[in-house]
Amino acid sequence: MNLQDVIELDKRDSLAGKKDEFELPPELIYLDGNSLGALPKTAKTRAREVVEQQWGQGLIRSWNDYQWIDMPVQVGEKIARLIGAAIGQTICCDSVSVNLFKLLACALHSQQGRSLILTDSDNFPADLYIAQNLSKFQAARPCQLRTVARQDIEAELDDSVAVLMLTHVNYKSGLMYDMANITALAHQHGILVIWDLSHSTGAVPLALDDWQVDFAVGCGYKYLNGGPGAPAFIFAAHRHHGNMEQPLQGWMGHKSPFSFSPLYESGSGMLQFLSGTPPVLSMSTLDAALDVFADVQIQNLRQKSLALSSLFLELVVADEVFSELQYQSPENPARRGSQLAFSHPHAFAICQALIARHVIVDYRAPDILRIGFAPLYISFQDVWNSVKHLRQVIVAKSYLQEEYSVMNKVT
């Protein structure tokens, strides 16, 4: 593969024009979209509109005038298209961690217990809702966590397991589970499965309904490009809606939140997963960011991401200069997500040396250099040039310079 071949790949790329829909410094090669997605121009415009017009001028009227109150459902349904879910099973709210807590509690809850909580009867209803439901879970049967090696997961599936909790694409190596097969095997033993789709959604084709997935969570700030700290989402299959009882009973999950009833009555379907007030600013930018997917087929994204990562890997493997980098991702492209991982004793310093050259990659402890390929805004020439910079860093050993070993709070 030479530079002219790479240029031809970009000329034939049907997604090449999507890069123009993002705000990216022209001198920058951004290979970290698997950690924080780039800024879509639609999101930038929406953020300004929400702040200046909807909030600035509309003030509290905008909850109705601009349907702020319906945003969790609206955004959830946009995400549903990307994960292969029919309408009414996906909602946007909170963070992945909070949503995972909700789902684990739903799946594990079996017996109600009793505990004493003292509070003011005129306390704000939302506070009462949280306390009311917390009492049910205080004395619930304790659960245990068993961790086993990845290759032993299938052998450990038996009738003693209540919940199987897995991440579809491994955050370090990019190794991807066969979601359909694992879910089916778990169901043979009556096990409920919760999938974390944070490194999958927006980059890998998913078919949650077809694969009979029970529950899933995912974040909004990686491949979905919703911005730092963008809200997450929850998926729950229709067949479970009648049995769900999540522990964070909040104001917005109430059947009629503005009745301000002192007693909690769960909303219908996915609405019951809502707790607090929707974060309108961040949810608005995520909503706008998702519009870049409107004219894109996920399978086309997948094909390009595999082509980008395969090109990177081909260039590295073909050059003996890179022999000190140990490849840590699956050899089979079908078994990896939209990223590659290499180990090196100085992985952090190599990462920093590349950043100094305007090639943004990232590091994961203890020794992983991680390269992400967000197909909406990465070109084949970006890959070519990034490998060229990596080669120069390795040959010159510039990563040994002292300034590249200084760690900030965020690595």
C-alpha cells in the first residue's frame, strides 16, 4: 500500500463528505473518537440556540414550547435506530453507571425488606420517592459478584447465575463478544443479560431485538458525539416492561409528575427509568449530534472503520521499526470494534509524543496505546499520516523526553 493507493481509497469513500459536518482543527488527526467524539456542527448550532433563544428568551416556557420535557424519549428513539431496537424500548437519561445500577437492581430484586427512614412528611416529593423505594432494596437478598476469564464465560453459565453483565466491545483491546450467541446461551439457563454498548453504539451494527437482548446501557459522548459528559441511554426489551421496578424512583419517572403526589406511581414503559430533571443543555447537543447519522447506514460505517483499522495495522506490521509495539487486538477484524491496541513499556509517553505532533490517540494503564477509528470524520490519509508520525516518534525515540512522561489527572 502506497500513498497513491490511500488517496484513491479516500476518493472512493462514500462517507468522505461527512467530515465536513464536524468542527476539527485542520492540522489535527483525531484518533480518539472512541473516548470522546468530535463536535458536530449541528450540535454547536443547537447549543447556541438552546442557550440564547430557548433558555435566554423562552425561559421556563421552553419546557412546553420546545418540548424539553419530551427530550429523553425523543433522543432515545434516535439511538434506538442505531442499536436495532423497535420503538418504545430506549430512553436517554443519566450516566452509564447510574443506568447500570438501575438495571442491575431491576434484574436482581426479588424480595422486599423493611428499614426505617425518618423524614419530613412535607418534604419534596422526589426525595420521598427515592426514600420509599430505597426501603425495598435495603433488605433485599444480597448478591455476589463472580469474575472469570473471558474464555471461561460460557462454561460458567448455569442455573445459579441470575444476571450476566458484559461489555460488548472491550475498552482496551477492542475484542468484541458475539452478542447474539452469548445472549442465547445465557437464556438457556434463565439468565438475564445486561450489555454495555458504550464502545459499540454508532460504530458497530447492533440488532438488539433480533438477538433477544434483555437490557443494555450505553454512553452518548463516544461515537455518538454528544459532547463531554453527554447523557447515556437505557434499553429494556418490551417483554420485561411489566416486571420492571427500578430503585431510583424519581420525579420524572412518576406517572404524573406535576400532580406532586406524595406517593409514587410508576410511569409506563421506559418512562419509569427516568429519575431527575433532564439535563436539557447536554441532551440537546446529543439530540443534534445524532442527526449526522440520519442519512448513514451503520453497516457502511462498520465497513469503513474496519478498512481504516486494517490499513493502520497493515502499515505497522509491514515495517520492522514497529516491532517493539505488541499488537493486543484480535487478528480477525470481525471480532474487534472500531479500535486497535498496542502495548509498549512507554505507551503513555508515545501517546504524549504523538499528541505533540497533533495526532490525538490515547493511553490506558498499564501499557496500552489505543487507536480509535471514528469513520464519520477519519480519512484514509489521516491513517497514513498518523503511522508516519508514529514511525518518526519510534525511530527518534522522542518519547523518552522527560516532558512526555508527565501525567495529568486525565490520561
